[in-house]
Amino acid sequence: MRPSTPTRSVTSTDVARDSGVSRTTVSYVLNDTPGVTISDQTRARVRASAERLGYTPSAAARTLRTGRSDLVLYVLPDWPLGPAVDSLLDHLAGELAERGLSLLVHHQRGGRPLTDLLRVVTPRAVVGFTAFATADRDALRRAGVQVLGTLLDDPGAAGLFTASQRSIGRLQARHLREHGHRVIGYAAATDPRVAHFVELRLEGVRAECAEAGLAAPQVISVDPSLESAVAAVRGWRSADPAATAVAAYNDDVAIAVLAAVRAEGLQAPRDLAVIGVDDGPAAPFTVPPLTTVSQALEVQARHLAGVVVEGLRGGDEEGLPTGDDLIEVVARDSV
């Protein structure tokens, strides 16, 4: 059996041949070039040929022609993906589409320089969840690509666009304190890829406890297993003084702690209150329903899209929601 021949892409030359006009005329028609006189009959014939042949204008050619692309490259570090990031990207794609921009997500792994991507794509802007390497940032700017933002708590970073991770920890501790808890445990995640986020959120919990005159949080790492969570619950309850509440790194860790509480024959929040972060899809359905911190992902996506557009215009993001406006406690029955 002979191997199949790859299907060749339809080009503007094919459209020109099919419609009986020049490639220049095809370009004028399909790009709605102003100031060019072409009869309605010719325009209709060219468009009919393009549609019949399935011609799709090249994004690269459009970039060369207009001097800019409609792509926004969104760079994710080597993080575990979950509902929060998935939801943020989904909202962001919709927000950018309403502004005539397309979202391209790049999950950065393996140490490959970001500038290698410039060989295959030419984005208008690059947005990062973490700070870019200086060499990457400089190369992107030399290529005329707008470089925006970082998610991490960096007061000196231009384009800071998302909720402060320290503020998330503070809000968790404040909610527990307002419900009468004086000794708080902290359930840290064990995945090394999120270690920086763990530390930032924990800093927020520590700062809130210190300002309220409470003891420092009792930190125990919890991996994704019931055995680890049970050991942590036993550790918090046997400490002197015993913790009466736990702030967890995220909902996944909080759900493991809730499962351990039940496995020990205890009840939340009577024996141990628990608060998570993310307000993921499972949070309302845990036993008891999980109190958590929502990061208002829809609002963050709207804000981030606004930052991108304003950055491309050379403006600023004044008036867009930032910081504490992007987080809130979703109170349920686990606290």
C-alpha cells in the first residue's frame, strides 16, 4: 500500500487561479484593502473561490502585513494544573476574544529559552505567571513584543495583576480568628513546584497571627494521601497547645484534612475547623461543605485582559480591580 501524500494547504495562488484574477487582487479582496477599486462581481467571485477551496489566510502572513499579531502568549511555569488555572485560562480566552485577541498557552518545561518560540510564533504580548529571565525579557522586547506581569508577590514588578498570595493567607487566618480560633495549624502542600506559593501564603497566615497576638501557626506538610493527612491531624491535636483550626494551602489539601478528621472519628468544625483556597468544584460537596477563599477568577481574567489591552495601548491599568478586591471568603460549614 502506498503511503498517503500529505494534504497541501490552499494558498492565495490557488484562489487566484480558480477565480481568474491575480494574486494581488485576491489579497486586496480578502484583506478589504482600502482605496482599491474592484468590481462587486470580482469581489464575489474571489470570495466564492476562497470559500469553496477552504482557503484560510496565514497568520504569519497577516503579521508581516500588519506589523502585529493578534496572539497573546500566556506562559505557565512548570506547575501542576488544576481547576483554578483551567478556569482562569478559560475566562481569559473569552475576555481576550471579545477584544479581538487570541490566547496561546505555553507550559514552560525543560529549560528551553522562551525566545525559541519566536521562531514559530510572533505574539503581540507575552504574559507570565512568574518573572521572566532577563535574557528572555530583553529579547522579547527587542522583537517588539510587549512583556507583561507576574503572579508572584513582587512589589517592583510592572503589570502585577492578580491577588496577593500573602493576602490569601491573611484572609484565611483572619476568618479563623474571627470565629474564635486562637491556635491555628497550617497544612502545606508537598509538591516542590508550588513551594513558592506555599511560602507566600504561609507568610500571610504568620503575619495575621502575629498582629493579632496569636502563636505562630503549626506547620505540617500534607501529601495526597489519607495516611499523611491523618498523621497531620494527630499532630495538630496533640500539640501543646492543640490547634483548633487549620488553614490549608488549597482545596485539595483541605479536602484531605477533612477526610482525615472523619477517619479519626472527629467532626469539623467542632473538633477541627478547616479552610481552603480556590473554591473548586468539589468544595460545596465535601463533608461538611468546605469554607474556602475564592480568587474571583472571572474578575481576575477580566482584569488581566484589561492589563494586556492597556499595555498594548501604552496606557496603565488604573481603575482595574487589584489585590484584596480579587479574593473573598466563601463561608460554608467547615469553619
